[in-house]
Amino acid sequence: MVFVCYPKCTTCQKAKKWLQANGIEFEERHIKEDNPTVDEIRAWHKQSGLPLRKLFNTSGMLYRDLQLKDRLPEMTEEEQYNLLASDGMLVKRPILVGDQFVLVGFNEPQWKEALEVK
């Protein structure tokens, strides 16, 4: 399992502590230093079952600076994949990538279910 995060993000810190407290092994990946590729973003999007816009970090400064709220609806899916792959700070985090799932953002009940934690 790969835990894609930004170490300074409080939600990522909370999710990491939760994983550790539940004895779940994972490989940590720093999203800013090891930015996801277009192919990874595409695969994560498909596997997550979420609308593509849910993969964007809408509360981030870069999202606001680029005025993506107004621009995204007019962009093609491929343009959005390329944009997400251009800078890890545009990607919502944390992302937990397992064999059978991709979880975007930390939602404890959803993570419990996916990881079969009691």
C-alpha cells in the first residue's frame, strides 16, 4: 500500500497516525518531492470512482492562484490529468493506494471499511 501525502499537512499527519495505530503497513510517498505522473493520476481517478474534480486540492493556494474553480469546467479530462501531474500541491491528499482501492482524502469510516479495520 502506498500512502501519498504532504508531511506538513495536518490531515495527512492524522491519517498517518491512524494507519500506524491500526498496525497497517504502508510505503510513504511525499507528493511534492515525488509528484504523481499523468498515468498514475489517470489510474487513481478510475480506481477511486470519484469525479475528477475531487482529486483537486481545492483549499490549496495554488488552486486559488490558478483560478481553477472557474477554469476546470472548461478543461478536458486530459488537460486536468496533465495539470494534476504538473504539481503535487494541486492534488488532494492524503491518497491511500491499495490493490483494490484508491482513497482520496482522509475519511475515517471509509478507510476503516476499505481496510477492514474494526
